[in-house]
Amino acid sequence: MRKTLFRWLAIVAAACAASGAVYAEFADPMRSPAVINPQAAHEPLMALAQAGQRLVAVGPRGAILVSDDAAVHWRQVPVPVSSDLVAVTFKSAALGWAVGHDGEVLHTTDGGNSWTRQLDGQQAARLMSEYYAKQQGDSPDLKASREEAERFEADQGGRPFLDVWFDDERSGWVIGSFNIIFHTDDGGKSWVPWFDRVDNPNALNLHAMRRINGTLYVAGEQGLLLRLDPDKQRFVAVPTPSKGSFFGLASSGDALIAYGMLGSAYRSTDGGATWDKLTLPTGASVLASGELPNGHLILATQAGELLESADHGASFHTLGASQPGGIFAMALRGDTAVLVGAAGLSRIALSKLH
């Protein structure tokens, strides 16, 4: 497993290459602020979140953009790092978090106008080593945690966080490669590693986190799906029939949908006890999802396709023509879909695609 590149991160690398940017000399992205680029809205971006009425997008080289007019215009804001950012979330109009390569965790208290670092990979590696050195016992989980902490430090913290989730303004999580997972209960002022509290013995990459119907789930590579058991304070495995990587989770009604590699998607209406394999009209990897006010579910693919379901995810059809480039994330506002991907930012009226 460690000899292969992360499949999910290959998408990011392709997006970065598509921008065609060339740099004459290396500058440590963890110590170099993002460069303000007038064309940032038209270059690859990776993730999108809603901060009240504002939209916030993040992407390669520390790019963070905000829009206050429903994605008509975008403004790039100052960011203290130039590491690639791949996920962003807000729990209020003011409080948000963004994560990405080099173990970066950034925080904003003003709706995305300014950002500060809460954690980076080097700090996370030290925290992990110090935490597990203090834990008593020699259980398999603790032994594996100590060994992984050593590898994390040997990598000089150069591992990516791939998603961030906050249940409220204090309790949140960051997840990433090789089962790296940290929890905070004070809004990110301090972090605790949970490597030993995850049913993931092969240390598979953790790609996406979402709370669905009251349960917090994590999706990862090789069909890995986990749910938080509040009593055990542990992420326990949810068996799935998939061997391919999951890149995200969606919900509609009582349905849970795990989607990912090469057009694969599975649907459960009993919390993951049983699954149905969905037949999607695509062979492209599914990377994003959203639900419309009428309950229709939208999926987006690496091939720039939008897929729609009117039956809570039981079946999907292609929605209009493909959009230019891959779609990595989206936000749905009424009839408008705001898309981020290989071609940058765009907005489209879904009614025109029917």
C-alpha cells in the first residue's frame, strides 16, 4: 500500500498540473503565504463550502476565494500558507476550517476573510508521538499507533489531511492518509490523535467524513466505511461489498449512499446493514454530491458529468451535457449549482439541463 500514490490525491495533482503554473525556485509551502492570483477563479480548485450566504472555495497553492453574490464574482483572500488545500467546512457564517497537504489545518473567525494556522503536519506528528508515548499498555492498537507516529515524524509531517468535519463550533475532526485522524473539543485550539480508536488495521487512507441521519461516518480506500460508536468512543467498521475507494457520502431520505472510484456507488436504507449496488450512467469517478430543495440528489464526476436522482438515490440519470473538466465539489442553491473543479469556478441553472 505504501508503495503506491494515493488515488484520491492523483486527482489533485492532475488539477494542479492543468493550471500550467511554473515556479523557478522552491519555497516551503508551509512557510510561504499564498500568492494572490487574479486568475484564481479560472484555475483548478478543490472544495467549496457555504458560510451563511457567502461561498468559500479552496484549492492548490493555498488559494482561498470568497463570493458574496451567489458565485457571480470571486475575491481571493490572504492565506498564510501555500500548501494545496482540499477540503473546507463552516459551522456558522463566521467560523470555518480548511485542510490540505502538509497536514495544514487553517481556521477563520470572520467568514473567510482571514485565516490562521491551527495545526500542521510537523506539529501533528509530534502530538501523535507524545500522546502515544504517555499511554499505558501494549495493546495491538497502541503498538500500531506508536509505530505510525514514528513513521509520521520520519515523513517530517508531510502527510495530507483530506477532509474536515465539525459537529458544532467546538467538536471537530480532521482525517487523512494512513488512518491519520485527530479530534478537537475546543474549536481546534488543541487536538488529540485517535489512530488507536479506528477499526482500520491496514491504515487505509481516510477520504471523507459526514454525519448522516445522526451517525458520523468516515469513507476511505478499498471500500472502507466506518461509523462513530459514541459509547465505545471508537470508529467501528461498517462492512460494504466494495473493494474500490470511496470518495464521498450522500444522503436522501433514509438512504445512505457511498460513492467513489470509476462510477461505483452503493446504497443502504438500514444504516449499512445491507447494500444495493447502484448502476450509474458513467464510468468516471464520483467526487461530489448535493441535495436540492425538492429532495432530488445530484452527483458530480471527474468527467464533468452531473447525475440526478428523483427517487432518493435508487436510480440516476445524466443531467444535460458534461461540464468542462472534472467537478470536485459543488454547492446547490435553489435551481443553481455552483461547481468547482479542473476548470475553476462556474455556476449553472439546473433547469436548463433537463
